[in-house]
Amino acid sequence: MKHRYPSSSASQQPAPTAQLNDIGFIGAGVMGQNLIMNLVDNGYTVTAFDLDQSKLDTLLLLDQEERGDQPPRISRCSSYTELLASIRSPHLIILSVPAGSAVDDVCHKLIDAGIAADDILVDTGNSLWTDTIEREKTYEGKLIFFGTAVSGGEVGARFGPSLMPSGDPYAWTRIKPIWEAIAAKVESSTGKSISRSKPGETINIGEACTTYIGPSGSGHYVKMVHNGIEYADMQLLCEAYQVLRFGLDYSCEEISSLFSQWNQGPLASYLLEVSAEVLKTQDPISHQPLVDVILDQAGQKGTGLWTSVSSLELGCPAPTIAEAVFARAMSTKKLERLRASDALSGPTKIPALDTEASFLESLHDALLCAKTVAYAQGFDLMRQQARQQNWNLDFAAIAKIWRGGCIIRAALLRSISAAFQRDPDLENLCLDVNIAESLSQQQQSWREAVARITLMGIPTPALSSALSYYDSYRSQLLPANLLQAQRDYFGAHSFERVDSPRGKKFHFLWGSPSATIVEQ
Ligand SMILES: NC(=O)C1=CN([C@@H]2O[C@H](COP(=O)(O)OP(=O)(O)OC[C@H]3O[C@@H](n4cnc5c(N)ncnc54)[C@H](OP(=O)(O)O)[C@@H]3O)[C@@H](O)[C@H]2O)C=CC1
Ligand SMILES: O=C(CO)[C@H](O)[C@H](O)COP(=O)(O)O
């Protein structure tokens, strides 16, 4: 351990008294407000700071409403000096501000306000994992910067998120009981969520959806990949919706009930549940389905993009995740798409379906296979990055903490954690004996769905790219032999031969009258 902690900062701060709060919290926005309420439900007292003081008004009102005749659990403050003076030493401060410069802004201001070297600042935002590594180094000796990525949106933050902590092991010993208290819980035997949905409720049974991920930055990397899978999963559901809506003329209500039905089986997931809920929601203004009045231009904050960049940098294919990012980008070209819809033709003949029921079954299986493949890509990325960074990631534990609280929680994660428990060094999820069997059984339906949908002219970039990944991954031969020959032809880039030891390079003298191969 690199840190050499000076004596506790207690000397610079007021001595602990009953009035001092347990935790300082900076950023009382969507996530911050809910994390704070989760902390106080679990018995911690908090001093909160936000640039926007009206957010603190709301927070204190909420505390007043929920605590009944108990004393206040939250104090507000208007400066970092006040924040430090109002919490126990060594200080523990949690940060929930937008990723990027706001995080450093807070660090600098806390340093100016006298934060001590053994005080802990936990960044719960979606920070770029390399920024977290840099920050831990930059602020060493001034404060202990510790990353904990959080998933679960506002409801998760309030009643139990999935938490991905990483960094300084000493800081982890202090944070662990708090994270275990506020995290989502799942039943050990079934992996099912133990629901908690009322203010004041706490759950002290089951497995907490948090585990120490590893060295600095690893938790934020794992969360970034979680979000990449989230992008893919969301896109797959959007593609299924579009096929049903415009290929089969289903109403939103009908799609909602089909999704709810699918949610009882192996596709069960929070995102499917959310989609079913969204699709049955009416717009109070136009009284049409709400989705029909939402502009089809997707936003993004960057984690899917970072996952795809990481995939390219590592040379570790995650095309389904990348296609999901591209799909969001394509959606923003609204005006161009409107022009292109006039200029470019679609299918002239759409063959009739054999039966609607068999197509729905194929679509169901296609979704399940593509979702599995998206997870396989995500876990492969984590495996490659872990190798490069020398992180010892426990993939079974990661799959387990995603079973509850987080946005990608899904029944499938039970098979995924079981796969990594069977073989912690599993190269690719598709190779797990049970997962391989399911994919092999369902791949024909997947092809039929993709082929049908292609003939309908409905774009399914994630569904189809996942199938191409599956087929590429199971190919003994890929056309990279021709590709190597092309490279050698125009750039003398050389190639290896199948009949020579690996590493030996050859160049063909293209265009020379005698067919000559030279060893490089
Ligand atoms: N929303 C979600 O579902 C999830 C979000 N996250 C991550 O959590 C973090 C917080 O997100 P979210 O709660 O949605 O964001 P919000 O914008 O709702 O809240 C962020 C809060 O931080 C305040 N803030 C901004 N800059 C500073 C600063 N320099 N110093 C102090 N306070 C500041 C903001 O104040 P002001 O409004 O005045 O700028 C705001 O109150 C982000 O990193 C996000 O990516 C992670 C998981 C899920
Ligand atoms: O981290 C999250 C959930 O896990 C956030 O909801 C994330 O910000 C969503 O990303 P985007 O805005 O890019 O869709």
C-alpha cells in the first residue's frame, strides 16, 4: 500500500461530538438526493452541499416528511469549510456530480478548505476510469480519492443500487459497511431481488450487490462496461419494438403485453419491465401512446462511447455495443433520414410470415441470443482490460452484484455468474457449456428472425451484428487470409503461412514474372 497516512485530521477539525454527522455529501441532484435518503434510512447522518441551494431545500423537506418525530438526519451547509467542520474525522465525503471537471473542481475546493490526507472522498459519478486512476495519484497526500461507480438510476439510488467500488484498500475498509447497508440485496439461493420500496425500510438479509472490484479505476471500468451492455440491451429492445410496431402492425399496448409475457421467462430483466411499462403509458396531452409523441433522437452521456473506444483500443470486438452507440448517432440525423426516406427505396416484396406465433418465438430467441452475446462482449472487454492493467477481476462476483439494483439486472445474470463460478478463467461466455448449448439451440431461430426482418427493411443493427459476432466467433476460417494478401499486395505488409511456424513473415513479389515468395 502506497499511502503513508499522517496522524488523523482530527487535530485540524473540531473533536467528534454527538452533533457531528457521519458523512458529508456533495451533489444533491437526481442520484445524490436519493443516495442521501438511502444513507439516512440506514442510520447515517449526513451533511449535504450543492451549488444549487434549492436542491438542499427539497432534501431537507423530504427528510422532515419522512423522519416523523425523529430528530433531523440531514444538515445543509453552504461552504466546504462548513461541510468539513460538521462531520466526524477522519472525514468521509461522497460525491455525486457530473463526470469531468466538476469532480476536480470539488477536489481543489476541498483541499483549499483544509481536507486532510487521511480523509476519504468517494466519487460515485460515471467518471472515466482513467480519470479515476489519475485522480487517485494526483490527490495522494492531500486526500484519499476513492471511486465507486453506481448503477440503478434514481430508484436504485434510493432503495438499493449496485455499487462497484475500487481503489485504496484502507478506504474500502471504512466504506464497506456503508455500501453493504445501502446496496440492493438479492436472495443468495435464487439471486432474486429482495424488494425494498418504502422510505425508512432497511434490509439486512440476502447478498449485498456490492463487492470490492480491485485497484483504482477498475470499478469505473466495470461500470463503463455495464453501461455499454445497457446500451446494447436497450437497443435490442428498441429493435424488437420497431419490428413489432411497423413490421407486424402491433399497437403499443400489444407490444407492452408481449414484453410483459416475455418478462416472465428467460428474457426477464429490469429493462424489459421498464419497456413494457413505457409502452402502455398514454400521453396526457394528446392521449396517444407516450412513445408516439417522443422525438426519435437519442441522447447519450458518453459511457457507451467510452466502452466502444476501449473495445477498439484493446482490439477486443464488442460490435453489438458499438452498434448501439451508432444507432443513437443515426437517430440524431433526423432531417437527413427524412430526406433519405424519400430518396432511397425499401423492400418491394415482403414475403408473408409462416405464422405470427413462430415469428414471435424466433424474435424472442433472437433477443435472448443477442443479449447473451452483448454480455459476452462486455465480459471479454473486462477480461482483456484486466489482463492489460494487471487487475484480478472476479467475474462471477461482478455478475452477482449486477443481479440486483442495477439497470441491466436480468435473469440471465444467474447463468452468467454460474458460468464464471464453474470456470473463473472462462475465455468467452459463449464457450460456457450451458450458454453454448442455449445459443446452439436457438441460433436457427435467431437467423430466421434476422433474415425475415432484413426482408421487411427494418433496421436491426444490434440484433444482426450480434449474430455476425456469433458466426465470426465460431468460424474456423475467416477471410483474413485474403485481407493479409491485399495488405501485402499494396503495401508489402507481409503475411504468415499456415505451413510455417507462427511469427515467420513472408512477402510475395506481386507483379514479378516469376512467382516468388521471400522470407522477411
Ligand atoms: N441519473 C442516473 O441515472 C445516473 C447518474 N449517474 C452519475 O451520477 C452523477 C450525478 O448524476 P445526476 O444525479 O443524474 O446529475 P444531476 O445533474 O441531477 O446532479 C448533479 C448535481 O451536482 C451539482 N454540481 C454540478 N457541478 C458541481 C460542482 N462543481 N460542485 C458541486 N456541485 C456540483 C449539480 O448542481 P447544478 O444543477 O447547480 O449544476 C447537481 O445538483 C453523474 O456522474 C452521473 O453520470 C450514475 C448512475 C445513474
Ligand atoms: O449510468 C447510468 C445507468 O447505469 C445512467 O443512467 C447513464 O447516465 C445513462 O447513460 P446515457 O445518458 O448515456 O444513456
